[in-house]
Amino acid sequence: MISRHMLTRLTALATTLAIFLWGTLALASPKTVILATTTSTQDSGLLDVLVPQFEKESGLQVKTISVGSGQAMKMGEKGEADVLLVHSPDAEKKFMADGFGASRRLVMHNDFIILGPAADPAKVKGASAADAMKRIAQSGAIFASRGDNSGTHAKEKGLWKAAAINPEGQKWYQQTGLGMGQTLNVAAEKKGYVLTDRATYLALKKNLGLEILVEGDGKLLNVYHVLEINAAKWPKVNATGGKAFADFMVAKKTQETIGRFGVEKFGAPLFFPDAGKKPESLGL
């Protein structure tokens, strides 16, 4: 039986190999666009709808690398992707300030939620996000963290800071090093708490047995931007293809598709389109 530690190492190795292989393909063909994006856009099923639509309209082929926002931006910094779709605003601003991005445009938002078992041993239901984190720490209840420098992990660290809690090294704080879907499975298996984006939860909730215990806090807003890589810094990137994808993501037709996604299956959209809005309107 493969241990969780070994599984994490194998997952990281597979991701690294995929990045190398797909990066090589991108350099070899101007018809290929390398998209580095978050696991939430993949796990929710949104890309299964949008990528074929883009490929049909553009005649380009998309190679999607689904990682955390932090790793996606690391790829961008090395010229290993043509375009990014990420949700870690502070890191994105630094990425742009450091000259790695040619443009950054608002695409959509949803929200983060805190899940846990119905018994709610830490008594967090209805609490503010920061207070919920404090109660989880004080109770010693299991908290499953992605621990992968993703946008979700960045948000989680911000919540711990707001709660004046340092969870590092605590027995109850378990970092998986895995994507959102896999981390949800770990939390469900251990009957623990976890921070997730709402879209991934709704897509996978049937088999989880976890409930939404904290939601609606302004600190839980989850905003996505599309970033083009700066070809002046990395001349070999497919800047034309990257721009085509970025333009597609903020186009009216695509924004309408995003706004409808999830309604038929869940009765409500999983993402809310934001292209053209002022960041201040979302509290950014």
C-alpha cells in the first residue's frame, strides 16, 4: 500500500514531468497554447466546457496544466506557460510588478467556504472565518490544508494570520501537498475541517459527507484573473496564443457561458462573470 507521503511525492513528480513535456510541446508548435491554471477550474469542470469552445473558435490546441496558483505563476516566471488563469491576487500583483506578465484581466469570482463534519466538534457553524479558524485550533480538531502555495493555501494562511494562529507543526494541522479535490477527500476521510472554493465542493460534494459550516464572510471572496506572459522577457512563449486565450476568457460569449455554468446541475452558478468590472466593485 502506498503511503500518503509517497503519494504526495509521486503526484509532485508527475506534475513536474507533465510541465516539462507540455512545455516542450509548446515551444515546438505555435498552434499549441500552454495554460497553467488552478486545480479548482479543472476539478469544477469549467475547463471541460471552455477549452473545447476556445479550440473550436481559434483553431489552437490548449495544453492545460492544473496546479496551484503559486506553481502556475512559477511556471510563468520561467516562461514555461503562455497564459495563466489563477486566483491569488497579492501574488498576481507581485508577478506583474516584477515584469513577468504582459497583462492581467479580471475574469470571474466565487467564494471560499469552510467545510467540516456535521457533528462540528469545533463549533464553528455560523462563525466568522477568522473566529472559525481560532476555534478549530483551540479544539485540536483535524484541519486538512493543501500546503501547496496555491491560491486556496494563500487564502488559508491569511485567515490563520487574522486569527493570530500559527498552525505549523501542530499535530491537528495536516498538509496534504495535493490539489483541492484530493484534499477534500482527505478531510472527508479524517472527518476534519477544510477550506475550499465553493465550485469544487459542489462538483464533488456527493461523495464527501462534509457540510458547509462557514460562508458569506467578505474575507472569503475568491477572485480569478487571466494573465498573459511577457514575451519581452520570454521570447519563446506563444504570446499570440496566450493573448487569444486571455481575450477569449473576457469575451461576452465566454462570460455568459461562465455565468450559466453549474445552473442546470446545481441550481446556481459556480462562478460569477466579472470581465470589465472595476476591481473596487469586488473589494479588491
